[in-house]
Amino acid sequence: MVAIVRILARRIALLVPLMLGIVLFVFLVMRFSDVDPASAFFQGANPTPEQLHDFRAEHGLLDPLPVRYVHFLGDLLHGDMGTSVLTRGEVVDQVMTALPLTVQLTFLGLGIAVVLALIGGVTAAIHRGRLPDQIVRVVSLTGIAAPGFWLALLMIQYLAVDRGWFPTGGYINPADSLTGWLWTMTLPALALSLPVAAQLTRIVRTAVVEELDKDYVRTAVGSGLPPRVVVGRNVLRNALINPLTVLGLRVGYLLGGAVVIETIFSLPGMGKLMIDAVKNGDPAVVQGVVLTTAIGFVVVNLVIDILYLLVNPRLRDAS
């Protein structure tokens, strides 16, 4: 237990410079973009140069870059992400409104990907070299090569438009109707998860095959234990340690892919919020969405690290 606490303290300590680096990177990228907050604020109003100057002076846009960064960092620490130049509302309110849907979509897609990867990877490993293994390999390679947006369009055409099994878009809050929520989220989650499931399937297959070749497995089977018991109790527990480390990176893919998927299915999440902000020239909203997504990715990977420590006693002992 002491080893776990020590490792976690080290991981959390590393988060501080990492978070500061993310904030600095996003700040610099947005400051060197072509979008001018003052021009966006007066969009379509033909402002005078004096009005533009007064706006920049009022919002600190004329201050030196280091001073603006310190003010920006201080605002973030107080939960202030700025003000939308279009809606005049607080960016943090818009982000908090859109974030729950993106979290739902991401983790629903992650759950589907994990289940499919376990089923496909374990099946292929147990039947390696035979027909089930070949089928899983072909399907997983196809899934890796297929972009999520292309799968989304195919699903809309064949499952929503042609057959009417699912809606082509829209969102129902789970608090209003759980079945309606599943109905509207199934296609987006599938389109988002299938490429990740295909990648994880190959990783799970490789890990299980390596574990099946170890001496303790042959000894256990030779002593009369049913293969399904050996696989369920020992092989899976040891084999899934390495795929777990890859899972955190795949969550980042899911968060990024949600931007496109939400736009295709007209889901009012973080992705659609950012796309609309980019089209309308609202830099504060873009900045808020990118920061929230990046920090969420870091936090998820910290959780994956904690899970990895819990299931891998060798790492704890080595530390």
C-alpha cells in the first residue's frame, strides 16, 4: 500500500508541470491564430478603429504576452475560461453544458470497444491458426482501416435511412428516457468505438497468445483443470495487464473522434460546440473546449495508471 501511495504521489506531482505545459501550449496557439477577438465581437457591426482599440484595452489584449498568460492562468484557477464574443455568455457554462454528452458518448464507445475486443481477442487466441482466428484478423484489420466518420455515414444510410432502426441524429437525455437515450446514442457510439475495438482486439489476441504459451498454463491444463477455468482465472488476469496501458491512449482517440461523430449525428456535445465556435470565429470557446479535452485526457490516463498499479503487483514491488 505504501508503494502505491508513493507511486501515485509521483504521478500526481508530474501532472502539475504537464497541466501548465498544456495551458501554455493552448494559450500560445490561440494567440498566434488569425482570429481576432475584437473583430469577432463586433462581427457584422462595422466597428471604428477606436472601438476596436477600446475593446482590446478593456480585455487586456494590448498587454505583453507574458502578462496576458499570467492573467489567463489566474482566471483558469478561479474557473474562468473567458467570455464568448458571440453569445456574451461564460465559456465555462457552455462547456459544462456540452461536456456530459461527450463523456457519455466517449465512455459508451469505450465500453463497447472493450467488450468487442475481449470477445474477439480471446476467441482468436484460443483458436489461433484456425478459422475463427482468421475471421477475427480480417475483421479487425478492416476495422482499423475504416475511418470512424465513414462508418458513421454508412450506418446512417443503411441502418437509419434505409431501415429506420435508429434515428439519423438528435439526442434524448437519459433523465427523460433511458431507452430513448440508448436509441439515439447507439449508432454514434458504434461508429466511434469500432476502430478502437479493432485495434484493441489485436493487442488482446497477442497478449493472450503469449500467456497461453507459458509453462504454468500447460501445467494447469495437464493436471486436469478445464481450459476455460485456466483461461478465466489465470490467463486473462495476467494477459490483460498490457492492453490496459494502451487503453488510456485509446480514450484520447475517442475524445478526439467525438468531435467529428457529434457533428455528423447533430449531437450537442463538445465536438459540435467547437466546430460551431471555429466556424463563427469564437476563439474563447475553442480555447475552452481544447483545454477541457486535453485535461480530461490527462486525468483519464492517470486513472488508467492507477488501475495498472492495482492489477500489476510486479510494478508495485519494483517500486
